[in-house]
Amino acid sequence: MRSEHGMGGRPCTRPYGTIRRLPDVPTASAVVSPSFDPYTPAEMAERVEAGGAAKARLDFGRTFALGVLAGAFIGLGALFSTVVGTETGLGYGPTRLLMGLAFALGLILVVVGGAELFTGNNLIVMAWAERRVTTFALLRNWVIVYAGNFAGAAATAFGVHLSGIHSLGSGKVGQTALAIAVTKVSLTWGQAFFRGVFCNALVCLAVWLSFSARSTTDKILCIIFPITAFVATGFEHSSANMYFVPVGLLMEGGAGGSITWSAFVLRNLVPVTLGNVVGGGAMVGLVYWFIYLRKRRPPGDGEPSVT
């Protein structure tokens, strides 16, 4: 032992050769690394349920403003799709594929940028079925968001019309836009309904898959393929049609052409909207609620085996 003088001249002793202990430093194995694995379907269901409950609690102003943003985002995706699909010379299938890839921009902006889209919000039925959202709150959200989507998409259509984009390519872009609108209002009620069903099944699957993501890149990859599929196959999306058909109406001057407001609303928007609710709310939302949230098992019981 040796004697040392510490603070204030007080002696202190410690054995020769001892090293003063330093604070513990976590080893590499003790550091928790962020997980790059996707969330499991059971975890996704809980996230969708919690997100739906939060959406239903938003006040009118924010809900409507986010709905307007979503309508504008979808309108931009629709515009991009129209330009990309003009005179490709690639044939029907490849052209539709390119249009679908371009249209995916709309939902990417909605999901990553943050906005309220009527078709995606059909998944709120999972929180409703779990009794975390009342029927009134569910319908309130849908009505406000639907109105916001219409305002945003129609305003985008009006702005695009004023910008003269339809004159690009010696007017070919305008011809493509008009042909899309005419096709949509020419569908029978039944065709529009069932195309709406399958469309929103794919849209809500895209949103559902995005809840598995842990990064922005993951979300984008989850969105691209289902959205490309619905556009390429010609399915009908109510919020997108709030852009596509008004653009055609503006090009025809709103009167005397093959597109009318009554045809748009009664033969397209109404059946497509109802089909969207069935496809997204029932075929995706309620099915996943039934599998993962209905009568949830106690912790440790595991989760349903789904292949």
C-alpha cells in the first residue's frame, strides 16, 4: 500500500498496480440495432386499426385540407399517366403498364407526403369493426375526405386545363385525356361498379402493404405494383375520376359533347364509389379484421397461420 494526498491534503491509500475503474461501455452485442424486417401482418392490422381511430378523431378543418391535398396528388398522378400514355407506339399492354407506373406517383405522394384519400380510408372499417370508431365517426370521415378529394382533384383539372397541357404533342395529350374521359362515362352501371370493387381492393392492398414498411423506400415499393396493376387492367378509382372526367368536360366546354355532368355522376362516380367501398372496406378491411383483430388471442398464443 502507498499513501497519496487527495483533495485538501487528506491522505488516501490504494494498492500498488490497481487501475481506477472506468464506467462500463456497452459492447457491440449490447447495442440494440434497428430492425429492418417488415412488420408482421398481425402488427400491420394493429397499426391500421390505431391509424384509423386517429383519422376518425381529426377535426373538420384538417381532415378536409388533407382531403384536398390527396385529390390534388391523385390528379397529378393522373396527369402524369395521361402524358406517359400518349403515342407510345408500344401497343396496348405495355402502354397501360407505363400509365400504371406513372399513376403510382399519386398514392406515393398521399402515403409518404401525408394526405387523406377516400379510397384508402375505407380501411378505417377495421377500427370500426373493433368498436374503436363509431358509425357516425366513420361516415363523417368518409364524407369530409370525399368532398376534399373532389375539390382537390377538380381544382387540379381546372388548373391543368388553364395551363394548356392538353396542347402538348400537337394536341395528342388532349386527345388521350378526352378518350379516357369518354371511356369512363361510357361504361354500364354494372361495369363501373365491379371495376370499382377490384380497383379499391388493389388500392387498399397497397395501403395495407405500406403498413409493413419501416422506411420510405419500403413504402414506395409496396405501393407501385398494386397501383400499376389497377391502372393497367382498367379498373375504376373514384378519386382519380374526379380529375379524369372534369378534364374531359373542360375540353368539351361542358356542353354539347359526349361527356356530361349527369353521365359522370350517375353512370360513373356513384357506381364506382360504391364499388370502391365494397372492394376496400369489405374485401380488404373486414377480411383482415376478421383474421387478425376479431377475438384477439392473449399474448403468447401466437398469431393466425396465413400463407
